[in-house]
Amino acid sequence: MALDIAQSTENTTSEQLESYLSAAHSAFGAWAEKTPAQRADVLDAVGDALDAAADQLIPVAISETNLPEPRLRGELKRTTFQLRIFGELLRAGGYLDARIDHADPQWPMGAPRPDLRRTRIPLGPVVVFSASNFPFAFSTAGGDTASALAAGNPVIVKAHSGHLELTRATGEVVAKALDEAGAPAGLFHVVFGTEAGRTVLLDSRIKAAGFTGSIPGGRALMDLAVSRDEPIPFYGELGSNNPVFVTHAAADSRGEQIAADFVGSFTMGSGQFCTKPGTLFIPRNSNLRAALQAQAIPAGAPMLNERIREGFTQVLQQLAGHDSVSVLAQGQEPFGAAPSPTLLVTGIEDLLADPHMLQTECFGPSALVVEYDTEDQLLQAARTFEGQLTATLQAEDDDHVAELVSVLANKAGRVLWNQWPTGVSVTYAQQHGGPYPATTAAGSTSVGTAAIERFLRPVAFQNFPQHLLPAQLQDANPAAVPQLVNGKPVN
């Protein structure tokens, strides 16, 4: 096989790492020179291969992650959909952002304008750090891998310790599909072990990194990425509290429905989603408190692994032990092997007095309810939050919340109106990112087709003859992609 994958999950040796890095470096030119349509065909082939291997991969995923079969099958479907939607993006060509400014001797800035043509090109080999909570969609063949490959870059995946065997098995499927589809040798590899990931990240042949995980882990890797002699972009998704703000009018008109939907959202997947709503602001003395207490608490479920369960237990104990916090609703075994969900409650004045502690992300089936008096306090609270992936408003159309919406848009990458943040649709307009510490690059997204922009860079060609220009920048436009010519869109 031209594209080899380690046959075991043992830590990758230094010799293997050098081989993989050298191969990725060599593959870059050949893969970048493929037409977008050719790369799209390869991505489709990988998606088809993963779909065909579902019955082989799903049992491995169940055994390693404790996630149920329906969830994993849905996640695998999302993974292959991601690959195919990037194929559609490649065939359409708009991602290249082709801009042509013809020479203009009368350019009004006082000097003639030269012929300038701008487009985007791939960066080079990319390292992708797999996530624990999405063993398919944010791991070996997940969004970071799909977008990096689509952009024209080789990929080295660093396996997550929580699902090593699944990573190996998925990597084999991907590598075989790439090989059979005619991809260049060295385009894709998987490495195992913490030191292997660190070594790859620091290697000068790596030009960008993608990461989904914790704030401490992501920050440590980001610091390494920018400490290199040649710092590289580090696209990390780290942590988020995802606050939800309920107005008085919304609580009065549909408090019971809000309570039911909130419990369903924060307990989904045992609370192990990066978009889990972790804080719910409700009016004091409204029917919402009673409605939340009346909700049936779902049974506990095993978490992804023991390390994550221990981390959840530690943070939940800290929050529950805070002087201003009490338990609003709780299952029978909140700290058991399969933790049952917990709802805590505090007052707005207490959150404002200690926002850093009470806004700590608790990754798992728990959330904090905050009771407020006036909606002016919602503005005060919103301003105390760090960067978020999402922020949600449960409100009525005639509520005066424009200022709150503005504050939340400055805090979060996605702002929701009367919906819930769990469930991140893979679309053209999706934004899954946000200011630090939600991510390390607020101007990017890790979900949706705009994710391809992370692994491209712009380059302008000045005064070049037509035959030396990329196809998308030629006047004849043999690539037939959208162009911006003299500031006006064509095609």
C-alpha cells in the first residue's frame, strides 16, 4: 500500500515520525497540484469507504467510548457528509476567492494600478489532534482532516488516547481509500503517543495545526506552536460555558417548554458536548424554577472514559461546594460510575460577585441556574463571560433585547434565538468558533465549509503572463470559478 498506517497503537517511534513527515512534505506538491474537482473525487471516495466500513468501525467505537450505537452511527454519517460537502465546495470553486484587478493607468490613488490577481493556495502539511468526545466527526477523518485535505494539504493525525483502536481502524480505511483513489503517497498518516504529537507539531515541515479538547491541553499546544522558529497557525477549540438567557416574557409564556428543552439539551450525550448549555438565567419568582424541579431527571450514563468522569466530578464538587450554590434537582448518583444529571442554582448577585468560579465549564451532565430580578442584570452578567462558542436567547419578538444581542455577538461565535446550542449543523453558514478561550482563533470555524479557509493562505500575482497564472486567475477562466473582476463579481 502506498499510504501506510501503523498496524498497532503503540507509541510511534522517532524513525516512523521522520518517515511520515518526510512523506507528507513530499506529497504536498502533488496533492496541491490536483485540480479541486480531482480532490473532490478523492474525498467522496473516502466518504464512501467509511460508510461501507460502518459495521466494522461502530463496535470498536462502542467498546472504547461508552457511546451508544445510534449516536455513533449518526456521527459517522455526519463525518462522511462533511467529506462530501467539502467536495461540493471544491467543485464550485468560490473558496478560492479569485480576485482580478486589471491594470488601470487612471487609478485615482495618484499612481497607476498594476495588474493584480489574488487567490488562495494551500499551506502545507497539517497536524490534527483528535477529540475525545467525537471519535468520528472531530477525529481521524473528522472536520479538521476533511477541510485540510480539501484545501490541498497532507494530514498527520495525532490519535486521542480515549479511542486508540478506533483511530487505527479508521486510519486504515482512510488510507486504503486514498490509495485506491489515486492520492499521492504520504498524504495521510496517524501517529500515537503524547511525545509523537509534540514532535510533529514542532517539526518545521508542519505548517498548521487543528485541535479539539480542553483549555489546558489546547493552550499548551498553542504555546508550542507559536514558540517555534517559524510560528504556525494553531486552530484550537478549547472550552465553552454556552450561557442561555431567558426573558420574563418567555418564562411567562412557555416556561414549562423551556425547562423541558433545557434539561434535554444539557443532559444530551451525558453533557459531553462542547456546546452544552452550562448556565441558564431565569427570572426570580417565575414559574421556571418549579418547572425545572418538576422535570424528570434522565438516568445517568457512563462517560467517555474514567479521566473525563474524574474531571467532571472534581469541577461539580467545587461548584456545589460554593457558598452561594445549592442543588435544585439531582439524580440518585451524581458522582457514580454513570453520573446522574445535576442542576445547581444561585443568584445573579452571587454570580456577579464571583463570575470566574461560577462560570467554570463543567464538562458533563450538570448546569447552573442563575435567578435574576431585572433584565438589566442580564446585560451585566453577559459582559462578565469570556469567549464562548454559543450564547442563546429565549425571548419573545417584542422583548427589548437588542443591546443584549449585541453583547452576546461580541462574546460568542454563534448566537441562537429560541433554539438550543447542542447539535451543530454542518452547513455553508455555520460558525463554530469564538473568542478565546472558546477557541484560539476567533476568526475561524471548525465546522462548516468556511473551515477550509484555515488551511489556505492568500497570494497575489502582479503583472504575470496568462499562461503562468493559476487557472482561476486567468481571463479565460478555464477553471470556471467565481471571480471578482475590478471589484465586481462575475460567473
